[in-house]
Amino acid sequence: MKNSRNISFAVIVVLIITTLNSCMSGSDDFSNASVSLHGTYSEDPENDTMFRIMDNTGITAQLDWASEEVKEVELWHIDWLDEDGELVYRKRLNIHSTDSAKEIKSYISTEPSTRMPGVYTVEFYYFREKVATKQFTLEPAFSLEQHQDELQTDIILYRGTSRKTGKRVGEGTEFTLRKKRKVRSLITIKNSLNGINDELLFKVKWIDPQGKTCYHKDFVHPVTELEIILKSYISIEPGSREPGDYRVEVYLFGVMIGEQGFVVNP
Amino acid sequence: MGKQVKSGRFLFIDQFRGFVGVLMLLGHCSYYFNSIWHTLDPFEPLFSSWWQFALRYAGYLCAPGFLMMAGAMVWWSHKRRIESGTSDRSARWHLIQRGIFLVLAQITWVNSSWGGFKTFNPAHLGIIACIGISVILLTLIINASWIVRLAIAIAILLLHPFLLNISYNTENTFLEVIMQVFVTAGKYNKYPVLPWFALAVLGSVMATGWLEKWKTDRERVIKGGVIAIGAFVLAILVRMGEGYGNISPFSSPGHISFFLDQKYPPSLFMNLWFFGAVVAFVTLFIIIGKLSPRILSIFTIPGKTPLFFYGMHLAILGIFVKRMDLFYREGGIGATLIGFVIMMLIMMPLCKWFYRVKKKSNNYLIKLI
């Protein structure tokens, strides 16, 4: 009699656990869901697990998944955790069936003032249950002092290229405002960087006589490229530019690695 | 009366209260040992695994359990005092003193014990203060018939979802405190009185059945079971309605989000669901108590010394785990369970000792604990 009671008790416990377990497994299938990470300047979709701390950058995590049934409201949470498992940021999303944008994504800044290097994790929760996760590494901010000898930057400014000879014309640091006239930069970087594993993010900035950025262009190059060429130009047509002292600046991971001044005459 | 009554104490009530206390210890062991608490926000809980959900959800029974048992015991204690010749005024004053004592215990001992008495933090009310205030409020309606008390509880539960829509200026501290003491949850109080008082009143109503009107265990089991099933069905209907009485959306019936509506403060669904759960567990305890009384005996002593059990285990965990940083939030479910077993081994003899002291003592304060 006692044994049968104990067996009944055990059966009830197993039934309760099985029922709760089936509750937790849920009815939605997340086997095809995938998390993708995008850095502000990253262009390599294959490499979305390594990013670098730098000014004016961040990471967007997005879950690619579509619900098989239309729900009136979908409750999502996206957690960003640091190396110690501490919560860095949590985003709650209530996506309604009538919403035009149904992207399940969240963004965090990766600026030096807010983020430490380390291994981070982003977790997606659907109705409070974890359904997808992805880890990524945040590399320390680039230090020019550490890599001074591994980079050699050469900046040539010129007006244009001869159609006949294919050679650069108007090389120098003095230019004149004129219709359809441009100042072009040819930046050559000899690269022998050590200890950098992620793609190289360059920015070329053109600074006007007031010290403001009048144009900038971003470049992404593999770290394996030994000689990197960056090309950029600005127009110096009367009306669009003022005469004065200009500057072109080259940045790697937000740190200036070269600059060249020039004058635009009336 | 059934067999499970010893010298005016109902064993199944003591054992259920002890069970709730033990579940609370389990929840607190998780709070101190389980690394999930680095990210687990009680106001917005997310779970990485079924076991973590189960561990947290087990603790959800504690507050409704304590409030309903407090309501039941207030009603029973008042009735017994009146029957033994104490005046109504004196019987109520005794309960009011107990309520005030609970509020004081919260703002002094309990609040400080969480951090191992490192800081004194009186500007916060919690579950013990909520029980205390509910006990005091219950004295106002303690002589009302069970139907009137039931009507009051239902009216509060039905009204509370509307009160949650009141918007208030959080920069006005007075308004914020008033709202958090009675209606909503926040930094001053996670257990607003209104919805929890309603559960205490329901506890007093159930006590009228369990301890007075229903004469046999068979009657308690049948009627308790019917009420529990009725409460579950009502709760499910409210949840399936996805409107009034709900706060958080759910994925599908049966999914964890179905059972995990808001706890701080509780939605109408949560109140109905856990009212049903408490009645179901008490009914189950009556059944087990008849079939195999030994299984539940472990809960008897914590159930007879619930406040001591609560205050002491929090103090031990606060001092040794939090303040002395012994494995504080370093482990997972395994560490939680090991910590729980160790704490039970410490708490059981302590509770036995205190129960003997309390029985012999005539000290006013010890009698209140």
C-alpha cells in the first residue's frame, strides 16, 4: 500500500515536470532563426563577431526570424551582456501586427567612453524565453603609439589625371577656385600591422578653413593588404568653397594617422 | 473536526505555511547564489532555461501563500479569543499590535538583513510590512460575515486593474509613496497593499470554510478542490481574454509567458491564479496529511515559526553570502540547491529551538515573533 502511494506520488511529480517542460519548449520554432551583428563601418558580412572600440561607432544586433502565425503582439527582449555576465543594456520591443516595421534589432554604442574591451553576448528573448544568442569580441581602441612603426602614410594632393598620359596633373598644396575644379587625394599606406585581426576601418576627412569637416569618406580594407590606397576628392568650384587653408586627414579606427594641409586661392 | 487539528492548531495550515517559507528560502538562496540574478530583473523577468524559470516561479507562490495564511490566521485567532472571553476591542487591539510589529520588523530588521546589516534602510516597505498593514486593515472587517468579506475582496481585485492606470508625477515623493504603498510597485514598495490585502481577505474567507464550516477533511478536500478549480478556470478565462486583468502579453496558452503575467504589482490574472494555487496546495496538503502525514512533517516547525524562519534565514544569507561575499551570485542552479540544503540544515534546529523558547516565554516581543 505504502509502495503504491510512493509510486503514485512519483508519477504525479514526473507528470508535473513533463507538463512544465513542454510549456517551456513553446510552440514557435526558432531552429531557423539567426542573429547577425553589424558594426557601424563593417562591410564584411562573414566577419560579424569582432569589432573595435572607437569614436562614433556602435553595433546593431538583428534577429532574422519570421513567426509562422500572426500574433497581435510579439514581446521581445534583447539583452547585451559583458564578459562578467552583467547586463549592459536591455531593450524591450512590443511588436504589433499592425506595425509597418517589424525588425527585431537593438543597437549599442562602442565608443571608448562607454565600453570596455572583452567578449560580449547578445541574447534574444521571445515572450521571456531565450531563443537565440551570439557572442562577439570587442577589441581595445586602436593605439597609434603601439603601432607607429607598422604604418607609413603618404598623402599626395593633385588636381586630376591626364587623359592622354594617365599621369597626375597639378600636384602640390596650392589650388585655385575654378569651375569644375577638384582637389584629389591619393593616400598610400604601407601596412605591416601586428596583432590586429579585424578589418581596417579608414576615414578620410576634408577640413575647411573654419575647422569643420566639409566631406568625409569611409574605407574598409582587409588587414592582410600590405599597400592600401585610399582615394577621395572635394570640389573647389566658386560658390561651393571659400578660399583659405584646408586640410585632409586620414584616420584608422578613429585615430589620425596622417594629414596634409593645402591652400585654396581665390 | 478532522484528525489534523492539534490543540487548536490546524496542522495543514502550519505545514502549508512552512512549505511556503521553505519555498521562500529556496528563492532567496537563488537570489544570493545564482548568477542569473546579475541580469534577472524581478519587474521584467527573462529566463535562459526551464529550470531557471521553475526556480523563480516556485517563489511566486510565497507572497499569496503568506498573505492568505495571514488572513486565515487573523480570522481564526480573533474568533478563538472572542470564544475564550476576550472582548472584541481587546482581540482587535492584539491584532493591530501584531500588524504594527510586522511593519516595524520590515523597516528595521528585514530591510537591513538583505545586505547583512551593512546599511539601515527604513524607507522601504516589503512583503512583511504589506502583511502587517493587511492584518491591521483586516481588523476593520473581521466581524463581517464571509460573504461580505468575499464581496470586499472581489471588489478590490476588480477595481485594482483600473487603479493601475492612474498616472502620477514621480517627482512628487508624497504621491509616489502613496501610490506605491497602496496601488503600484516601485522603489519604495514592491508589494502594494490593495491587491495583497484582497488576498488576505480571501484567506480569511477560506479560513471560515477550512476551520469552521467544513467539518471533515473530506468536505475540505471536495469544497477546496472545487474552489481551486473554479479559480483556475476563471484565471484562464481572464488570461485568454488578453484584455482586462492582463498586463503582459503571452505567446500561446501553455507557454511560460502565459503563466508569467506581472507580479509587481500582480495583475488580476496572477491574483486569481495564485489564489487557486494556494487553495489547491492546502487541499493537497490535507490529502497528503491523511495519506502519509510524515511526508509533510518537515514543514511543521517552519510553519509554526514563520517570521523567525524568514527573518533569520535572510540575516544569515545577508551576512555570510552578501556581506562576507561567500559565493555571492557565483553559481547556478546547482549552487542554489546546495545552498538551500545547507540553509535548511541550519534553519531546522534553529526553528525547533525558537519554537520551544516561544512556547515557554511570556515575553511580549518573543510572543509577537
